[in-house]
Amino acid sequence: MDEQTLKNQLEETTSLAEEAYIYAFPMLENLKTMDRIAGPKAPSKTQRRFNTLLSNTKLLGPEFKKIVAPNNDTVYSSSWLDLSHEPLVLSVPDIPDQRYYVFQLVNLYNHNFGYAGSRTTGTSKGSFLIAGYDWSGPTPESIKKVFRSETRFVFLCGRTLIDGPGDVENVRAIQKGYILEPLSRYLGAPLTEDPPDPVFPAYDAEKASSPEFISYLNFIIGNAFIHPDDQPLIDQLAKIGVGPGKPFSSQDLSGEMQEAIRKGIVAATEKIRNKAREMGMKVNGWNTLADSHGPREIMGKKPLINAVGAAIGLYGNDKEEANNYSCSTDTDGKPVDGSVDRYILRFEKDNRPPVKAFWSITLYEPPLMLMAENPIQRYSIGDRTRDLQYGDDGSLTLFVQHESPGPGKEPNWLPCPAGPFVLALRNYWPDVKRFPLFVPPGIQRVEKE
């Protein structure tokens, strides 16, 4: 091979590797999470079995450090699913008092492919069938809705609204009615031993950021339906060893080819990072990444945006389910810092988040983006906070500061650390017509006396 031909080949390899890594990145992040939670080397105290729904009844607080920016509004019911044996059925009870709940289904492509809950299917009892891409059996008449996954592995994430410690028993009763079981068991077949947990490659961060990421990608797409929209890309990537279930070892490549793939990974990583910085709508210091998660119909055509969504946080909701904002600067563009200033957030009567479920503001301490300890153990504040005080004109002023604003104002106080912080405004089930007109108020700095 002459020098120019080799140069052209290496340049093409780098370009293809960049495309491949952007496409693969959300899958790698999902594999990492699945391995940490349900893999054979997961800590025994926290290891989860596939196809087994586990619920917690405690709101997450500063002690929870497994994922970044957890919410402080709902309790979780979740499971990793393996759909290779047969479909699974999720059954939910009648949800009293129109309480908000949702079960979100996310495949390894990082696409939200289904929702069961208050917004989409209502609060009456029902059973939902979750099937793999290759299942072709009949649907029982009692099934309310069928969700079909393009990948063998799925993350099922349930959230149930809890209104403080006094509401725990009510939520516990609801969670007892959440049932996840194989279709055969749902139909009354005799109980049999559950199939063994699946075997999948253990996630290794060094491997995932090297040419060996292709072996992970091949495993995942080998256990998935290749959508017609993706097939041309998969065909192109075959030049660097990509293929469903295809064995791959970088040791079979020349040193020059390995280096060309590494260059593609670096370029892809930089592209994801840069896109994350420029994405989103910014208003009054708040930033929203409402279009960073969604179904295939949207995300399948935007591989770079899909990668950004996985980079900033897996399992984000469709914007129709929850439309969220984050803010770390005041109205003057200065980073907020509880050791330096005090702050207020003032919602006018006609400018509070227009939602059908609820809204809340949670405070996090960077860089880990975890909740911060505080003397009144309040980690979020919102429309469900008890004893909130409203102005005579109907406005709502919230105090965000390290020290107490005084006994008369403490119901509206969201404590912050003596240092930098970030606010997250979560809006569950936003009103489709009115929410696009909502503009969150800026964080106003108040001079210390």
C-alpha cells in the first residue's frame, strides 16, 4: 500500500471511529449502569436481579451518592429487564387521590420507548406488556397497552410522588400493588424457577474509551433490533470492525489503525462536550436541556444530541413528562455562592410553573451535584411545601441562603451551603399550552446586612 493510500485509509478510519463512538456512547453509559447495578461484580448488598422490581419508600437526601442530581419529590421502583426469554407484564393498582406516578421504559439505545402513568395511561389499575423486538405471540385481552423494546435489555424506572414522611405508609401500600412478572406467570402458568441472569461483558472504563469500545458496541447491537434508519451507518462502520455480535479485538489491527481509532474517540468526546456547552435554552440564568431525551422518533435522528443526553444524565424524561431547568448564576451573571451572598426567587402570581402534577426546586452542591446537609433537612421546595407564605398580591418569594432568614420567613427558606450551589427546577407534567409561555424568574442577589 502506497503512502497516500494508507493516509487516506487512516483518515477514513478516524472519521468512522468518531461516528461510531458518538453512536455508541449512550449504549456504553447504559451498559456501565447496568453492570454496576446488576452485574456479577456489583456489591452484594446493592446487587439487583434482573426482572425483579424493587421499591424504596424513602425520599433521597444527602446520604444518597449513587447518581448525580437525584430528585427529592418521588420514590423509585426500578428494575433492569432481560426480554430474551419472554415478555414481562407490569401491573399497577388503582392510584388513590389522583396521585402522580410514572413508569418510564428506556432501551440501551437510550431512547424512551414507553410511559405508563398518570399522564399517559391514567391512575386506574391496569397491566402493561413489555416485549422484545422479536416476540410475536398473541396479546392477552386484559393487557392495557403493549410496549416493544428495540433492545434485549431495558431499564424500567418508576417514580411515585410522596408528600413527606407522613405519606410513607400510603406510598408503601401503592408500591405493594406494583407487580412485575413473566407473561407466562401472569397468565397463570405453574411457578417455575426463574431463568438465570444474563451473561454480558463487564464494563471497564479504560476499555470503553479505547478501540475496544467496538467490542461492547457489537455485543449491544447483537442483542438489538437494527432500525432501518441505523442500518446504513452500521454498514459503513463495518470497515472498522463494527457488526451485530461480531467478535472484535484491537490486537488484530495495526498500531496505526489503533491510533487512528483513538483519534476518532478523542474527536467524538470533544464534540459531545462542546455540544453540551452550547445546547439548551437559557433565560434569566436558567438553562434547560428539554430536547436531550426522548423516543426514537426524535433521538434516533440526532445521535450527537442523544450522546449529550447520556453525558449530562441518563434516564431523563421526555419534555412532555417533565421539563426541567438548572441555574448556577444570579441575574447579574455571577456564580451563586452561599458564603458570599443571600438570594431570593420571586414568582409572580401569573408566572408560577404551569403544571398538571407539581413543580419543585432542589438544591445541589457542585461538583458532585448531590444534596447538601442543612439544619432543617429541607432539600427541595415547591408547590407542595407546607405553610408556604404568599404575598398579598399572590406572589411567592423563596429565600435561598445559608443562614435562616428569620422564623417568619423559614417556611419559604431553601437552605444552601456556605459555598457554590446549583438549583434544579423540575416541572412534572407541564401544561402543553401554557408551559411554553413560562419564564422562570432569575435568582436575585440580596446584599447582606
